[in-house]
Amino acid sequence: MLLITTEQIPGKEVEFLGIVEGSMVQSVHVGKDFLNGLKTLVGGELTSYTEMMEDSRRIATERMMEQAQKRGADAVLGVRYTTSSIMQGSSEVLAYGTAVRFVK
């Protein structure tokens, strides 16, 4: 499955199948959340949060692709990601785009 951030693919004619999306809400272990709070005092990367967000993006992308495949899509155009904080130590990642099928 082709994932692309542009709204069209040069040289390809497509049939639009609709919006597809995938989301993931995840949190870190309370112990890691506490340690991250301490880490903010001295600075540096909060690696457990980085890993959490990487996992969330991957899962949200996989869920978006599953929706596209169910519609018979060959690609998802205009892929975007957005995040929101649900509560301290947890976040939602939403992946979305437009599912398309290549016209032969």
C-alpha cells in the first residue's frame, strides 16, 4: 500500500474511495511517568515518551491502512498525523488520509 502526503500522484488517475483513519491512545507506566517528571528538572530526551509516540504512530498508521485495504484501496493520499493530550502521561495519535484506487 502506497502512503503519500501529496494530494495526487503525478501520472496516475485515481478513483476516490473516501476518508480513512486510524487512532491510538496510549500511556506510559506510572513509574516511567514519575521518572520523566524528574527528568524535566535536568533536561534531555524523555525516551519513554518518544517510544510511546513512535508506537502510537505505527499502530495508528496500520489501522488507517487496514481501513483502506477493506475499501480496496491501492494508496492513501494526503496522509496526515495529529496528536492530542488525553491526560498527563497519555496521548492520542490520529492518522488520516484519502483512500484511492488506481484506474487502469
